[in-house]
Amino acid sequence: MNSLASSSFFLSLIPVVTSLAFFLFTLPAGIIADVMSRSKAVALINFGLALLCFCLGVTVWLGWINPVILLFGVLSLGIGFAFNGPAMAAIVPDLVSDSELSSAVTLGGLQLNISSMIGPAAGGFMILSLGPGGVFLVNALCFLMVVLAAQRIGETQSNFTAGRETFSGALFETFQVVRQNASIRMVVLRNFVFSLFVSLIPALFLVLALRQFRVDAPHLGILFTSLAAGSVLDYFRYIA
């Protein structure tokens, strides 16, 4: 986007549309993860993400990419991640015993933070050799690996077909639980306020790094890695 658009506005729209996707689709994604097979949901979502990254990679290589197409791709990726998150989190209790659940959740959060450190730096350096289109294609292969893993899991979610409610019924029940439980309302409110301010950081970060400091792709990746490193250190402090 930095090379396609002269305005910083388009650059700042990248994290905006990603946050918008999570805001709009995370709630229905959680309901879908509850009313259908989670392993199938994970496989289907990641196959869609792989197809999207493949199309973006081909579009870049053919020279058809423009700011509007790129923003549409970012929005679509955000929607895919919004649907993937609840399904991936909900499948953990189906894979481990109750006694192992706490450790599994902790390791899941840790690997997410560590991958947030490695991914940006690796992607920044890969752009030098493969170009943005090549990185999109590598990302598509990574999503396909998740599809294969989800298929190997098989059907572990018990009773997902028996007695499951409709989407509208599940949505109504969700709002009922939030309305009746003060603790859940407080968690939702705190997360909303926290996300509202945190979402400003990526938008400002990209504009400052690329337009003010004029860093290249590897250095931008290292900057994002530094941000993720702070999250990992804070995470270890929390679990300690």
C-alpha cells in the first residue's frame, strides 16, 4: 500500500478495515463455531484464506493490484481471521482432557505471541527475495497446512449435531447471558474500551514508520517484532 498510494490515508485504512472485520464478525463467528463441527469450520475457513492469499499473490505478480483491491483483500483476510479465532479456540477443549485444558490454553496464547514475533520479521525479509506476491503465496501454503491438520483431527466435537440451536436462537441466548451476568458485562466492556484505544496504534505505527522514518520492509518487520516482543514479555510476567 505504501508504494501504491501516495496518501497516508490509505495506509492507515489497513488496520482500520482489519479491526472493523473483527468488530462485525467475531460474535457470529463464535456462534457458528458452536453450532457446527469445529474441525470442519477450521478447515473451511483456512481453505478460504489460502484461496484468498493465492488470488492476492497472483494479482500482485500480474500487476493488477491497486489500493482498492488491496483493501478488499485485507478486509476479507480480517473476516477470515475473525471467523477462524473462535473456532480455533473452541476446538481446544475437544483435543485435551479437563486437567490439561489450562496448560493447553496457556501454550496456545504463548505460541500466538511468539508467532507474532517471528512472522513480521520473517515476512519483511522474505519480501526482499520473493516480493509481496511471493509472500502471499507462501502464506497460502501455510493456511493449507492448517487445513490438513484440521482434517487429521477428524470429528472430535461431541454432540455438535444433537440439540444444537439455530443461529438466531444462539445469538439471542448470547445477549441474554451477557444481560444477566454482571461479570461478563464487565469483561465485554473492558475489552471494548481496551480494543478501542489499542486499534489506534497500528494505524499510527504504519504511517510513522513508512512515511516519517521511511523504513523498508525488513526494518518494518523488525519494528512489528519489537511490539510483539513486549507482548510476550508481558505474557510471561502475567503467567509468572
